[in-house]
Amino acid sequence: MAKNTQPIAKRCKALGISPTVMGYSKKETNRNPGGQMRKKKSEYALQLTEKQKVKFVYGILEKQFRSYYEKATRMSGKTGENLLILVERRLDNVVYRLGFAMTRREARQLVNHGHFTVNGQRVDIPSYLVKPGDVVEVAEKSRSSVKFKRLTGEDAVMVTPPQWLEREKNALKGTVTKLPAREDIDMPIEEHLIVELYSK
């Protein structure tokens, strides 16, 4: 499976986003988040950058991202918001948002290796779209591993998930309580620019 292997920090700097969005600690303040380029970008360059931001943060390649866009156009409401909500519903993102993985990359790998179930059924497809009522939990056979043991107990650090997700305390289980809303997506993105890019 193809994947982007470019260093996280370098890519974040080029796209003008904080490494914390990716789940990585930000070691220093970036005084020039867009890199060294201070000249004004063209309209196309701005649109392309916004698209690349979302693809990079969620780890999605162009073909799949395009299919999300096409699906978003068929949904009611604003296409740009629909697009972001679709990628936010990915299982690998949900695993990350529930605090079962440190980064989305790690979450994708854990899902690929079959460590999670949705409503009791093992799902190893990172792009699987969750829906309200879905219960996501660590598979029974995986719970004894050191990776997941550290997520429960007295010393476990609980991550506060967004409002559309609920995680049971000291349990390796989370529930999708509703669909995510635009305000649940904590990334500086101007989605209308992506729509303009694809609309050409």
C-alpha cells in the first residue's frame, strides 16, 4: 500500500500546520509556519495547499480523497464541510481521537493489524466510516499487549475525545454518539478552497 514517507516536521512546516495536529509534540515555536516563502501565493497554490493539508493530516492519497469529495457533493449541506466530516469518520482517525494511538499513522497501523472491532466484528480497514451508535474497542486478543495495557489502570492518561465520541473510563472501548460537526475538527483549514479546486 502506498504511503507518504516524508518526515512529519518538514511536511508540517511546508504546509503551515502545527505538528500537534498530527499528534506530535511541538518542540519549538514556529515563527514562520509557512516556511521561508513569504511572497504571496497564487489562488491555485492556496487551493492546492489546503487540499494537501487534509490529505497529509489524515494520511489519504489522491484517488481516495477524490472519492470522498465526490461522495461529499452528493450529500445535503455544504460540500466542504461534508468532506471534512467524512474523513473525520474514518476508523483510524476514531482510534486516534479516542486515545488508543499516539498518532493517526500509528492508529492506521493498529487497525491494519486487526487490533480493533466495531460492534464486536473485527475491522482491519482504516478507511471504514463509523456511524452513530457504533462501538469501537480493542479486540479481546490484543488487550494483554503492553501497548494497550498502559491505557488502563491508575496511571493511565485519559485523552479527552471530541464531543461526538465517548470513551469509557479504564476501558478499551469507545462509542460514536453522533456524527462529527465542523467545529469538532481542530485543524485550521479553509475547506471552500478545496471545493473551488475540484470545481474547476
